[in-house]
Amino acid sequence: MKPICLAFRFAACCLVLLLLSSCSSGNKPERSVEAPITVANASMPPRLQETVQPLPPPTVDDVRDALHRVFGDTLSTTSVNEFVVGDFNGDQSEDVAVIVRPNPAKIEEVNSQLANWILEDPGHAFLPPEGKSVVHLPPKPAPEQVRKGETLLAIIHGFGVHGWRNPQARQAYLLKNSAGLHVVVSDLPAKLMTRAGVIPGERKVISERVRGRNGFIFWTGATYAWQPM
């Protein structure tokens, strides 16, 4: 036999013996395991709390500026001196209520359905009767109209920490038959918080005497309503 053939056979026998040895030993080749990647929790900087400072007492000029910003020249502001402030709609931003009269030359703009304010009579606001589980809504009333020389209550809702003095405070209401005597701000009576349709919450009401009756003007969550005492 040639030496080359003997060498080839010897190498083949060694390879077979090596394979048999590895199978019989039962040892499996170790796999390399990657170390887990440690992800650090993202740390957020502490949120700065905006410090709410008490607002300075309002002046007549402050009120006139706010009225002009919202109502333009549709209201007569020369005799503005009766106003009260408080959070009337419960959004933790100060509102203002001012007794005003319409500018006689701007009555059409005051009554316009395209105006940026809402004209309503709180005495016509629908409040569900107490003790009723089924309530039928009344027909929608006709749009209110302001007459020349009529006394109104203008309310500007506040926006943010600066309230009604904020340049972005634009939501406003003109209330008919609501400018009374002895106008003061008081807490929301408990009996109004239990009425159906009235949203509970921290808010103020406008207490006054209107047409010989004492009562409250308060925010229901959708409109202003009148409630006699």
C-alpha cells in the first residue's frame, strides 16, 4: 500500500475518534451570553410651581381698560364706578362684574348675534324644579334685546393668574335686569349646590336687590341664573 493512502486513512480514523469522543462526553459547547444593558431612569428636572400672588385692588381705570378690550366702544364707560370682583364661574381665576349702560349709537352692535359676548336675562334661565326626577325643557326663548338707556351687568371671566385683567380674558356676558342695589360678592349658598343642573364647586355669587327682591346671580355651568332669597 502506498504511504499516501496510509496517511489518509490514519487522518480519517483520528477524525472519527474525535467526533465520537465529543458526542459521548455530553458536554455542549458554551454559548457566549451578552451582558444586559443597564438603562438609567431619565431624571426630569423638578417642575417649577408658579407662585400666585394676590392681585392688587382694582381701580376704575383697570375696569375701563378691560371693558374697552372686550366690548370696544359699545358700552358707555364714563360713569363706571360700581363693580365687584370674585371667581364667579369656579375656575380659580378672578372675574369682574360691572354695572354699565350701552352706548346709544352702538345698540345694533350690542344686540348683534355675531358679538363676542353673550346677552341674556338671568331671570329667564331654566333651573330644574326641586324634587323632580323627570323634567321637560321649556321652548328656547327669543334672543334678548337691549334698549337705549337700559342698565346692564357686564361680567368678564378671568384667564390665568391675572384674571380679568389678563389681555387674553375675552369671555364676557351682558345681563339684562340684573343691575341692582347693594351689590356684594358672597359664597355660593349650600341650597344652590344641591339643585339639579347646578355644578358644585368653589365659586362666588353676586348678591343684590333687583326690582325690590333680594337674591343671587350665580353661574350654573352654562349660563347665569337668578335665584331669589
